Amino acid sequence: MRIQLRTSPKGEYKEIDVNKGTTIEGIYRSHEKDLPYTVLAGRVNNEVEELGYILEEPCNLELLDMRTQGIEQIYQHSLSLIYLKAINDCVGDVEVEIQNSLNKGLYTEIKTDCSLSKEQLRSIDKRMREIIEEDIPLEREEVCDEGGDEPIIRTYYSIDGFKNYFFGPMVPSTGYIKYFELMKYRRGVLLRFPHPSKPDEIPMFVDEKKMYQAFGEQTLWDRLLGVNYVEDLNRKIENGEYKELIQLSEALHEKRIAEIADMIKKGKKRIVLIAGPSSSGKTTFARRLCIQLKVNGLEPLYMGTDDYFVERCDTPLDEYGERDYENLSAVDIKLFNEQLNALLAGETVDLPEFDFIEGTKKFGKRKASVKPGHPIVIEGIHGLNDLLTPDIDAKEKFKIYISPLTQLNIDEHNRIPTTDERMLRRMVRDNLYRGKNAAATIDEWPKVRRGEDKNIFPYSGQSDVLFNSYHVYEIAVLKKYAQPLLEEIGPDRIEYAEAKRMLNLLSFFDTIEDDHLIVNNSIIREFIGGSIFVE
């Protein structure tokens, strides 16, 4: 039987002959010595399959390692099962929560009668390494769950009889998980693993204190709202209680924005810099912050760094020869700082507006000034990087990092990645405002993520405050808009596998069909339409 095989993301397909009934793993093993990283799955005719998948007919097959979008979750799920198995062996049948992404890993809590000791953590680490060394098969069992809007096939995996449910595919045996690190952190344990950009090493530890606090705050909010897991949200949707949930969630946002405005006034900050990854709701947040500053008697000036792009012909190129608008060098830093200092000095400034069609800055449309002591609110991806504002006194700056930090999970072991929620937001917005289909959003997402890893995430710890723009109800709202877009992607498209993964995620959520209660200044309106701030 002849198949088309590709062994690297940018490589070419080549014809090879294999026996009918060969597994993807068998093909991987025959090419393993020529591959840079461990393969975790295969893409068969644009659909991701586990390595145990049996090839029965000619097809296109791509071997996938952690560098491919979505495949890192296979590693995380498999590592998590090994972690839970080791805890069961060393500590006993105790409750374990895998809560959220933090510090280049997963933050987990082991619910024991007393605090987990260093000796217990070492024993768990040792047991995990033994399980990996033994290369134990992961047994698979599928069970149909008929709850929710539609039946869901839940796949359970077990290691030596220890069984657990995980949303998504797994590796065939424990020996595939080669790199991990356990760390005691605050009240819990960090389970750390490689980043997709470097699949064979553990990233440097960075203590994301503000992120930890934000997740903790969201946990308290979710308890206040009575929603800890997706089934709690579905119950409120079914009972009609989601209406109050929307109102409470919006009220919590407004309260937090007001608190930040109070901090800015109290600190007498003049330059307010707002940054965050794609689809965080930066524009809506900035506008709402300006309103709260006005409530405090201030008259803020709103600016965006996108108007300070260099001329299109001067835009730097990325490694693929394409214009890199997310590069700091794409911003006219000299002009930006000159105008900020002029504004701080009380001068009237002719602010540019960037013409994206012609690729040039245009002047004469917006002349502005700021009263003494009043702030300038600036939104842009480089806001937290001091290289954007080298000529501004640090005492004048107040930095805000914004991101939707998803705390609502499917269950205690299956989390919903923040990046998936952001991609759903962007997908709906791209279609509504930019005329793009879901396949285009999925195709662009890896490039977006690379830009965030370079230009945004490294500076999140430099913020004065972190605003969590997440709403506990939002995926149930986004589902109405995103599901038909994802269903349009057919199996002939390479984006089909990712679309199917996202549809599987959405299948856990009941849909909020009636979203009229979402106010017109909500961050969610920036994506689904009807925003007072976004045209």
C-alpha cells in the first residue's frame, strides 16, 4: 500500500510503501532516527489520529511533534495522567485539581488532610520517572455520555488499572513523556513541561505572581457566581439562571475597572499603558477605564500605538519574508516619545492616524492636548516593554496587563486553555468585522502565538496590575457564533483537525441563544457585535 508521508511541518510529502494494517507508530519508529523531536500523533488526511491508529488504505500522513498547533495538549494530558497515577501510588486516593496554566506549567492542588511534604513530592517525582522508564501502555476505553445538548463520547485512559478521563488524544505509552519538572508552589504543585517552541527542554522558571493572584481572584468570583465547572454553567443555562450570571459577571468587571481607575488617580500616574495578547478585549477595557477615570474627575486622552507604525516600506520582515507589524521596530518610537513628552508638557500635538490602505501616517485630523495632572491612556501590544517609552520617566507610567484567564474547566482534571478561548473570540470577531472565515483564523493563530511569545508574555510580570477580561459565561455565548463557522471547514482543509478539536470542546457547553442581556459596553460585545466602542 502506498501513502504520502511528511515528517516535518515545512517538509514535502514523499511516497512510501507500507503494509496494510501498519500503525502510525510503526511508521514513526522506522523514521525516528531522522526526526528532531518525539512524534506524538499523526495527521491522516487532515484529521489528527493517535499513534496507535491503523492505516487501512492509501492516505496522506504527517507525523506531528509538539511544535504543531494543538499537539502540545497531547503531551500535557498524557503527563497529567502519569502525575495522577503517581499521586495515587504515593499518597493514596486523594482529590487532585489541575486548575490552570501558570509559570510555564500547570498549577495543581493535591487535597490532603495536611500540607504536602517535600518528601511526598519527591516520592511522586520518583514514581513518575519510574512509570515513564517502564514505558507502560495507556489503555483506551470509550464511553457514551448522553448529557448536554448532544451525546458526547468520553475516552478514558488507564495506566496499570488506574483510569481517568481526558478530553483529547493521548500517547500510546508512558515512555513518550520524556521531560517534566515538579515544583512546590504556594498552596499547590507546579507540573512543568516543555514549550512547543523547544520540545526537548524545560523552560526557565518565571514566578508569575500577579497571574497567580488573578487566577485566585477568579476562583473566588466563580464560587460567588456558583460556577466551578462546565456542568454548573450548563445547569444555570437550563434553569434560566444565566441571566443573573451575566449581570453579576459584568458587575464584577466594572468593579475591578473602577478599582484600577482609583489606583491611577491615587498614584497620580500620567501615562497608562495597556497591553495583552490577541483577543483580550484591550480596546473595550481601555475605553471603559477612560470612563471610570472621568468619574474620578480626570480627563484622559486615549491613544493607540497602531497609529505610530513606520511607513509600510520601512516595516521589518519576519523569518518568512513577510511584514512583521508586531515587531517593536514597526513602531515609530522616536515620534511616539516626542509627542508623549510634548503632551505631558501641556503642548497641543498633531496626533497621526495611520492609513492602513496606503501604509502611511496622516496628520491634521486629530489635534490634542492634556490638562496638567491628567492621564494619557495608551493601548498597544508593546505597552509593557520599556523600550517603547524610553524617554518617559518611569514614575509617570502605570502598566496594565489584560488577558482572559480561563478558570472554568470541564472537570477537576480537564482544563480549558486560555488560548482556546482567545481563538474562539478572534474567530467570531474576524468573521464579523473582517470578513474572514474560521479556517483563516486557525491558519493565522500559530503566527499570532509566536508574536505573543516574543512581544507580550515576557513583559507581563512588569505590569502594575493584571485585569482578567474573562467572563464565566462567554464560551456558551461564543458557541452560537463559532460553531457554524467551524462546521464550514471540511475534511479537505488542513485546518479541519483543529476545527474538529474546537468543536469537541464546544460540545461540552450548552448554548446561550439569547444574549441580549449582555450590555453594549461589555468586553464580549467587542467580539460578537453590538459594542458601543467598536464599529
